[in-house]
Amino acid sequence: MITRYARTVATIVSILGAVSFMAAIAGQQNQPPTVPGLYHPDPQHLWNRLHRQLHVRTTVDGREFGQDEVDPLLWDDTRHLLSGPSHARALRLLDEFLNTDGERLITDPLKRAVLQHDLWAVFDWAVATRFDDRDARERDALSTRLGRVIRRLALTRYQVDHLPNSYAEAARSDPSLPADLVGSLGNWLPVGGLAPIARHHASGLSRSAFSVHWCVPGGTGATAAYLKQLWEFPAPFVLDASVEGELRAALNPALPSVPNGTRLALIRTMLLIDQTGAIVPTNLVESIQFHVIGRVHTFSEHKMQRVRLFAGQAGGLRAVGPVDRSFITFSSKGEDPFEHERHSPSGEVTLSGCDNCHNSRFRPGVESVLSLRAILKPESLVDTRHPRWAKWYPQSSAAVTAKGSRAEWGLLRGIWQSVPR
């Protein structure tokens, strides 16, 4: 009897132990990878400490996020880095960088480029989210130091031009990435124009260039023929009467239907600032999003990871898994989940954000292509010569021009011109 009881207890303990173990494994899988030595093997290296202070966020239960996310986890109403100990630590680290010539600690152009771009993201957030004067002094203190460090990290134009072509490297090692996506000999056609095509992305993430590529079943000829149909359609817009008292344009439902199986790619690449203070495009891919249009729309994404990029692995790109989670900073409502949620935040399923934005369930076919309006008359400067337009006016050039007219760029240029290097 006792033996049977002991065996039963042992079995229960064993089962509970297995369940606990599996739960622990699942929890680890949901946790972002830890990268204590991102820029240097020593976790206490100045560059690692600076990256950690500006990018890593900690939940109330001690979990850390943002170690290797593309964008910093900062929202419109974030108080992190603007008040309390986080603000003081950020200023101390930036002062240490400036006072000790921290830019000389690492000479690798790739690492310098990535750190500059990361600091640029924080700078833009610091100067662009001011709603009142309550934290004007803190924002000025942070942005001034960031601007000076950004200048210290600037590369020569030669160095920028010789940074890796990360997509080419990724396509060679990842069969899921089309090898002919970028280049003049493939089945994909880029859309060109004098202004950014993916306007929503280009406005919210203005430190990057976004290019849109189409691939209609049947090859380049079929793609060109369909895009020509769109551009030559005489009345692409109709009056939207859904909102009473407002005059708004809606897409004409008679627009040529997009062929099933059409693929679109949105490629995001870094912009940098060279030693002359000019904004320059690069071949460093931060993300690629694929949208396949059919009876059921599908989305997929590859994201840059700094640890892979620095190690020369697949151009630094990693496929986003179906259950991978992340925090959405782009196109969010501006509320910081680390500061406003009562419970510890865990992010959202990354790929669900694509469908939520494109809303393909209610905007079937071509209506789910949010960049469509930019290539239709009368707005479009693109005509039937679109392959040449994409070559003469690539989206990287459009992004540089657009960024140069923004207020935050004027503030950064002012810092560069007023503070000795």
C-alpha cells in the first residue's frame, strides 16, 4: 500500500516537474535573446553600456526587451530617458563617450554605422514628441549630446559606399528570399518617383528608405503590363460618401483587379550621415516585408539582428516566426506599455501587425496595397516608363530628400554646426 502510494506520488511529482520544465522552456522561447556583448565581448564596454541604456527596457517582473530590436522601444508619451535615474544615466554615458573620445574605441565601419543610426532614432524621438514645455530642458540635454555623438561616429562617403550589401548576403544563404528581388534582371519591378511611395512608413521611420517591389505571376512583362493598366486607368478615385459632410477620395472599385499570387515586397534600408553632414543611403537592410495577394492574403517578414549582422551571418537578417512577439512602436497609439500597463507587457505577435494595418479581410485585392495611391493619377509622377523612373529616381534618393526637409533634421544640423567636433 505504502509502496503503491509512494509510486503514485513519485509519478505526480515527475509529471509536475515535466510540466514546469516545458513551461520554463516555453517562457525562454518567448524571451528575446540576451546580447550582453553586442559591440564588444566585454559587457561593460562603453558602447555596450550605451546601447543597453538607450534600447533595453525592463518590465516590472524583471524581464528585458529591446536588446536587438530594429527600433528603440520608445513611444510618444514615454518618460523613460527623460526623467529620473534613466535620464541621468543616459546623460552620464553620453558625456563619458564625448569626454573620452569613445568613438575611437571601435573602428569597424559597420558597427559605427549601426550605432550612429540607432542614436539617430533616439534623437528623432527626443525632439519630435514634445507636447509641452514640461520636459524641454531634459529633451534639449539629451538631444544635444546625442547629436554630438552622432557626428563623432560619422563615416566617410567611401566607407558608407563600401558597407555590406546585406540583402545579397542574406539571399545567398536563405532560400526563402528571392535572389532576383533586387537588380535589373529579375522578375520584380521597383516603383520609382520623386517622393516616397510608402508614405506612412517613410513618415514614421524617416531615418530609413522604403522601396516597394511588385511581382505579378508571369514575369516582368506581366508585372509591367498590370502596373501600366493601373497608371493609365482614367478615373482611379471616386467620391467617398461614407462620412457625411466631408469630401474624401476613395479608390475606384473598377480598378483593374490584382492577379492572384501577386507578390509585393517592402524593403527598409538604413540612411546614415557622413562626415560632411550629408544624408546618404546604404545597402544595409533593416527589414523586408512580403505580402502575397490571393484568396487568403499572407504576410512574412525578415528583420535585422545586429548580432547576426556583425558576425557576418546571412546579412544580419532573420525570418520572423509565426509566434514571434514584439512591441509595435511604428503606427502605435503612443502609449508606452512599460509605463502604463498594470501587468507585465509581453508584446504582440509580430506578423499580426501586418494584417491589422493592411486589413486585407475588409480591403481585398489591390485595395490592401497601402502604397497604391502614390502611383495613381493625378498624384503620381510615374508613367509607363516606370523601370527607368525607378532607376533615375530610386526611393533611397526620395527618402534622402524627404528627410532633409523635416524639422528634426534641421535641429540635428544646427547641433553639428554649433558644436566643434
